[in-house]
Amino acid sequence: MMKNLLYCALTLILCAAFTSAPDKDPENVSPEKQLLKVMTYNIHHCNPPSAGDKIDVEAIAKVINAEKPDFVALQEVDVNTERSGKGKNQAQQLAELTGMKFYFSKAIDHQGGDYGVAVLSRFPIVDSVRYDLPVHADKPEENRTIAAVTVVLPSKQKMIFASTHLGLKEPNRLLQAEKIIEHFGKTKLPMILAGDFNAVPESPVIAHFDKYFTRTCSDCKPTIPVENPDKTIDFIMSNKGSKLRGSNTRVIDEQYASDHLPVVAEFEL
């Protein structure tokens, strides 16, 4: 009888202990913060301006590897062109030299190959998309494009990273900005957009992007020319309403590899 009573008492204690412990609801567990480093770089088809016709992919890769970013937005990328080498894909070459994944988007035909923008990512790319950006019929100039990838972060969170290079004429840039917002302005995923916008911070183009995206800097430093830079046209920004928070924007003083200075920024998600 005594053993039965002790057994019942022990059972009641154990049951009380288990039922009083709160269930761990995965939805209520705070996710770990994801820290991301982003670079945007107009690479001048890997042609150092001071080196004649020389193509120096390794010089661009060295700049990227020194910063170890998680994402890179590349502009002025050659694929299979005569000037950069038939059979040479600069986006792929840079991906191999940096240990990253890549996605390229063609803007125009050039010297028997393609010329456009690309993205590099340290994280798996699960989706990709490219869009042509419009040009006013009465203001013709070089066609433009945007390359965007969806990646999966270590936290299992999906996000979008995109690279673009806008036109030289203000009306075209505005039209292209509107098209980018049309495609991505309502996305529910966190998104980082970076590139050479060919527009200064006080321009109508950047003002339009500011309605939907938050730039990583309000007092952004100049990015061209590489010697004594005096113009700011390369930006990194994240979509409003997302949990991305950008900070610590830096312009890297690298004067050999390209005619633009690269920009890096950090994000917390």
C-alpha cells in the first residue's frame, strides 16, 4: 500500500511539473539578428582607366575579397565581348575568384557579346529575374536593365538583392525609377537595391526612390571620379516597411581598378 501511495504521489508531482512548463511556440521565439555586408561597384568592364586596354578581373576581385561582402551589385559587366575576351564571362569570373554565386542581366549587345549588370551572393540563389528598363522614344540612349535575385539566408529568411545602372538622361532615369518601383515596390520580402543611379542625392530620381526605399546614408560621400571625387551617384538602399536597417556606409578609396569608387554598407535584419 505504501509503495502504491508513493508511486501515485511521484506521478502527480511529475505531471504537475510538465503541465506547468510553458510550451515553446516557434512563432514567439525571437529570431537571431542577421548581419549583412553589401557592396555596389561600377567595374568599368574590369578595365583600369590608367592601364590602356588592359582587362584586370583580378584587380576587381581583390577589392571585393578585401571587404568580404555578402552581396555585390556590379555594373558595366562584359560577357563574351571582343574587348574583354571571347568566351569570358566577367560575372562568372568574379564569382569564381570571390567564392560567390552570380546572376547576370544583359542591357545591350556589345562587340559580339553582352554588356550589363550582375549580382554576386554568398547565399543560395533560389530565384532570379531581369527586367529591361524603358527609354523615352524622343530621348534615345543606351538601354538599361535591373538584375534581381531571391536568396535564402542562414536564418531561412528569404530576401531580394538587386543591381541596376540607370540612364544618362534625367527623363529616362525617372521613367526607369518608376518601372523599378512598379516591379518591386509592393514586395513583401526584405529587399536591398544597389547600383549606379547616375543621379545625385538631391535629384528628382533619388527623391522618387526615397518614397519607397531608405538609403544607407543621408550625407553620402562622392564616388566619382576616383581621384578627388566630387559627385555622388552610387547608392545602396532597402525597402521601407522591411526589417532591414542599413548603417556604416563607406566609400572605399580604390583608385586603380575602375573609374568609380566602390561603396559598402552594413545591414541588420
